[in-house]
Amino acid sequence: MPTAVLGHVTRERYEQIIAGDRELVGQMQRIQFTIGDHALEIEPMQPVGGAHPASGEDLFGVDACLQIYADDLGLSLSTVRSYRFAAHRWPEEQRRHGVSHKVHYILAAISDDAERFEAIDVPPLDERARVRRWTTDLAKKHVGQRPDRPETPAQKVAAIHRLAYDDAVAAQVATDVLRRPEVAAKVVADDTARHMVNKAQTTQQRTEVVHDLIADDTVAAQVASDVLRRPEVAARVVADDTARHMVNRAQTDRSRQQADAFRRETPAGAGGEEDRADRGVPGPGRRLPPIRGRLREDGAPAA
């Protein structure tokens, strides 16, 4: 241990803590294997395809039985199943004191018995502690699983890619790391990355120029009318809630203005009682004078 203090405790106190806790981990290992052994006793591992009930026998489902056992222990079914699997892969004589149950469970992924039993007795070198021992990450690495704590550059890059799957997160990460001169120098050496940055800059510059040119509402309206004749542009605009709302609002306002103009300019739309009277059009509540028996100027009866 390189320092005399770990966290808020001295090295001497840490050694006391770790000695006691290793005994607890050993007890946990024995408890977990015992539960797994009991789960195996209740439901032995079945060959591929499962067991088949004998005639007249009611075969209760494996998971149903294990669920009852798990519920009575206050554990989850998945926990009991993992304990049962580890107990099946590690017979009592092959279990190693000082190696956690979790490491036993991870190494249980090795299908060959001889290879599995040999591997646990040859722990790898822990580069951080400079000692040979099993950790959960080293066990995962041994069986080809992704470690919890990435160590190599490739593992770290993969972990960052998983965390930066969202574009907003990725953009913020890229912005932060590009503030480092060494990182920026390496990025611009990548042709694809440099091309994408230049393309984004060009698009942003063009957008800024366009915004400057359409500061006048008349110019902006003409430009909008022109570009909205392109189907691809129109499709993107209507996908924007604010833009679509403003277009709908403008259409409603225009319809209202046209209706008002019609009422003002068209006699039939704007004429009142006096206009109708002048044109012989009866207003509300007025009746036409009777014409029965009246003659036209040529003497014929009026229609």
C-alpha cells in the first residue's frame, strides 16, 4: 500500500479492518454455497430439455419450486438460481477458501470441468496490487466478459461510447475534451473527424450569414416562401412544433383578414338596411309588396 492513510483510516487500522472482513467474506461464501447446495437438493440440475414426468406424476416447474424457496428465504429467484448454478459447477472439494463466491460464480462460465478446476488455482497478476489473486474484474477478463472497471484504453473507450450514446451527452463530452490542446491535435489528425468538424462549422457559418441577411421581415418572408416550395424543406419545417404553430396561426389570421376585407368591399357582404332598400332588397322582417294582378308596361300580366 503506497500511502500510510486510506480514506480516513491509517494503514494499521485498514489492515485490522481487512483481516476481519476477509473472515466475513469467507463466511458469506460458505453461506451462499450452502444455499446453492440446498437449492440443488430441492431441484437438481436437469439435462438439456428438462425432466419428463412419469405417468400420473404431477411435475411442478423448476422455477416455481425455486421461487417458493427464494420467497421463504427473502431472496430473489435470480439470486437462488445463481447460487444453485455455482454449487453445481463447483463441488465442495473444488471450492477454494479465500476466493469469493462471486469469483467462483464468474469462473463457473468455463464449461470444461478440468479447465475450470485448474484455473481457480492459478490466479492472475493484479497489476494494481502487484500480487497474484482473483478479483471479480480479473475473473471476468479470464472468461471473456466485460470488466466492471475498464483498464485498457480499448475498454475505457468502449465504456465511454456506452455512456455517450445520447447525442447531447456526446456533444458535451467532445466539447470538454477538445479544450485539451493535445486532444485537439490528435482529433484534427483524423481525416474523418476533421471533415465532420469543418462541415459543421461551414453549416453554422452559413446559418449565421442567412440570419444576418433576413433581419428584414419582408426579405425573410420572401425567402421562406421560396424555400418552402422545396418538399424536403417543407417536411422539416412542419416537423418543428413552433414553426408549424406559427404557420397555422398566420393562415388563420389571413383568413380572418380576407373575410373582413370582403365585408368591407363587397356590397352584398357589407350592405345594411339602407343599401338593401335602395336596391329593392327586403331587409329582415320586411315583405315584398303583392304583385298578383299587376300588369307589365306592354299590358301582359306580371309574372
